[in-house]
Amino acid sequence: MKLIFLHIPKAGGTTLESILLDRQSAGQALRLGKAVPPDEFRRWPQERRNGISLLMGHIPFGMHRLLGSDDVRYLTIFRDPVERAISHYYYIKRHPTHWLHDELRRRSLSLRDFALSDLTSQLDNGQVRLLAGCEDTGIPTSDDMVEKAIDNIQKWFVGFGSLERFDESLLLLKHVLCWNDLPVYLLRNVGHDKKAVSQEDRQAIRERNHYDFALYQWAQDEFSRRIGEIDGFAAELRTFEAANKAYALGYESGRREGLALATARSPTRRIRRKLKSIFS
């Protein structure tokens, strides 16, 4: 089975990408983005596209048609639409290389102005648009588009989850993808510069993304139903959380030891030790 990770922006996808890559053979995974834009990938010869078993990126539903196989399935991670918009705004602000960074600064856009603007299709019920395969903002979002997104999920997605229930999401993927080990991880691409957001701004963002909320709520209910069908899921989740905590602690301990070792072997440290031996 070939997999397409439909990476919804600012929904925890970078961490999941690293987990998926760890379980993929070298040369068979491709992330669409700056290095290989989707339009360039579409121009690849079919034989070359056939060699891809894992396709990832901020891409809309429909890319399975390019992989030359009937055995293709998707997966994705959702996020609360308001929190996603807030994260998106601050991510752009702190990354000068982002394609919207200069425009954000030029227009001095506040969070609310940004979230209610038309700078990108992702600000207009972007999760529904990606899942329905419609990024054309000339086509308004609607109940029908939500139903199209749900239909695509039910027919084409092997699994999905949400950032708010990330550990549970990984365990569900472990079951549906038949992973033999626990998918322990370190959080990646996490921002810590967000400010308090007023209830008025939150409500405005929510209203702008009314259809995203409808899809998000359906996904949460369906997700709960799916994990409820797995025997022993709660106990397995506790084991996973303990294993992941131990993994993170071990990683941090190893990183500190590595930094200490690097410092001890640095030229400056060696010079100081040499001078101390000469003048002592």
C-alpha cells in the first residue's frame, strides 16, 4: 500500500512526518514543497512517480491519481480551527523566509486581520478545502464541500487523528498501519511566542471557519468511535505515554552529555587547560 500524508498546515504534521520517514525505505519517500513543488512532481515521468511509496506535503486530496497504483491511501491530522489560525499567524511572523512574511509586515496585519484576510486559501476553511480537493477560493465553501471531504475520508483514508489527541492518533495509526513498535517521538516545529487572544478575535476566526468546525467536530466524533472499537486501547495508551516520556528524558540526557563532551573538546577549552598547565 502506498501512503499520502495530507499535511494540514500547523496541525502537528512535522512530527508525524519524521515518524513516517523512520518507517520508510530510503528513496521511496518524497515531501512536496519548495524543493519539489507539486506542479513539478506532476511533470515527472510516470515511471519515476511510480517509485514513490510515501508522498507528503501541504497538498490537496487527489494526488493519488499520480502514483500509478490503485492501492493508495491517505492519512492526516486535524487541528482546532481557531488554534490552527493563531499558530499559522505566529509561525509566519517568526519565519522571514515564509512566502507571506513580508506581506504580513508590510501591511502590519494583526492576528484578526490576517485570519479574516484572503492571503491564502488556508484562511478560508482550509481543512475542508484540502480534504475536499478544492483550493480555488472562487468556489465558496459550503455544506456540500464538507460532505465531499467526509466522503473522501471514508473512502480513501486509512486513518486520521487530531493534534489535540496526538498520542491517541499515533496509536490508532499504529493499529491501522500494523506498526510493530510504539511510535515514540520528539515534538518538532513547536512555536512558543503566541500571545493571549481575545474572545472576540477567537469568535471572529471561528465564524470565518464555520465549515472547518463542522468537519473538525465530525472527525473528533468519528475518531472516538474508531478507538472505542480497539480492545485494550486505554491501557496501551498509558504504556505509550510512559514510553514516550522515558524516550524524551533519555534524549535530553544524551543531548546534555553530548554538549558537555563537545565543550570539553573545544579548542577554547583545550587552550585554557594548556595555559593552566603552564602557569600552575
